[in-house]
Amino acid sequence: MAAEQGGGPLCPEYQKSFDASCYEFVSLQRSFLSAQGWCERGGGHLAFILNDEIQQFLQRHLKPEQDWWLGLAPARQNLTLELTVAEGRTPVP
């Protein structure tokens, strides 16, 4: 686990620090669920693009010729993908 120093995380050298988080760009070819599990076993999660700043940061570090998995979160509070699909509705982006 990364320690925090001076208000931001102290990330290992193979990770990039941004907005109080450590990002690791891994080029392993995995399915979504396998990539998600791999991240969680290491104490992390797939990246979530919550704002323009995070999107810009990721765009600067991702190689456009490779495919990447990112995290998916509900667009509205208290909405889950399971609940939406179970109710027969299409998830709202």
C-alpha cells in the first residue's frame, strides 16, 4: 500500500501519482473480469474517469495502439447495474 506524504500518495516507481491516487499502467492481456480481479488482489481497482482532469491524465499515459480496461461506475447515486438489468431496463450512461 502506498504511503501518503505531503498530502499526496508516495507511489512505487512503477506507478504514476495523480490526484491523491497511484495509477499503474499494465499491458497484460486479460478479460475485463480478470483485469478487475488482478487489480483487486493487489489492493487497487480499475481506473474510474470521474472528471476531465483524470481523463487528461490517462490520455497522456495510455498508448493509443493498445486496448485498456477502465472501471465502470453507475452514473446516478444508488443505481447499480445489477438492479437496472434485473428490472429489464437499459443502464443509463
